[in-house]
Amino acid sequence: MKIYADRFPTAARQLLTDLLVVAWVYAAIRGALWLHDLVQKLAVPGQKLEGAGSGLADNLGDAGSKVGRVPLVGDELTAPFQRAAEAARSLADAGRDQQQLVDQLALALAIAVLIFPLGIVLFGWLPLRLRWMRRAGSATKLAAGPAGRDLLALRALATQPLGKLTRIGPDVAEAWRRGDDATVDALAALELRQLGLRGRGR
């Protein structure tokens, strides 16, 4: 019995679910990146503070060097410039610290935003998807031989709704016990359709 994916409701639902999961993950990642970029904008004042402090420290250092060349009083005049340059460097350091803090905050918030949606995928959807893949793989192997077809038919008799069973035949259980090939094929196909697969007779 040949098995191939078919556009039955189960397969369609499975495909739709997969597409929704992909869209969900994509939206979560895009949202996390957007939030990361938004928070990173808070680092702009720190960048300006670092640039201004570094530039001021360099200028004060140069001015102090030039004043230091003045005879007799150069050393005394240099000290205020050095202290001012140190203060400017402290401002630059504060700007760098602020940028690092913003970087850490942006990363932490982005990860926090991703934890919930990715957790749903990893611990909710993925186990169900893997279980379906195992069941579909097992059903495909079973359907390859007569004994497997009989087992699929028996499972259909035990688990499928009565309305679906009676559409196969008025006395489907008796026909299965007799080994009627058409009934066995119909029951096996019914079970395969439950997994989004379809079987064709030999």
C-alpha cells in the first residue's frame, strides 16, 4: 500500500500550525530586536558624554602642557589644568559606564521578551510535533505490509468515531473479521487520514 501526504483536514491543520509557529517565532525575534534597538538609543547621551569628556580632557591636557613651559610659575599653573583634565576623564568614564549599562539592559530585555514565546514553542508545540512525526512514521511502516494494514484497521475499529466506521459498511467489524480486503484497506486508510496521511489499496 503506497503512502503519501494528502490534503486532508489533519494535514492541513498540521501545516497551518507549523506556519503559525514560524510566524510566531519570527514575530518574537523581530520584537526582541526592535526592543533591543529602542533601548540602545538610551546610550546616545552616554556616547556624547564620553566624547565631550575625552575631548575636554585632551584640550585641558594640552593647555596644561603649554602653561607648564612658562618659566618659574609653570608647574604651579599646570596643576589646575591637570585636575580639570582628570575631572573631564571621569565624565568620559561615566559615559562609557552608562553605555555598558544600556547594552546590558537592552540584551536582558530582549532575552526576557523571547523567553515566553520560545518557551511555548519548545515545551508546547515541539513535543506534540515530534510525537506526531513518530506516529506518522510508525503508521507508514505498518501500512507497508498486510499485517501492518490489519493492525491499522484494528486501531481504527477501536478508536475512530462510529459515524465514520458505519460509512465504510453496515457490519464493518464482521467484514474485518472475515479479512475482507476492501474493508481492511478502508479502515487502514481511515486511521492514516487521522494522521494526515492516505493509503491506497495494493
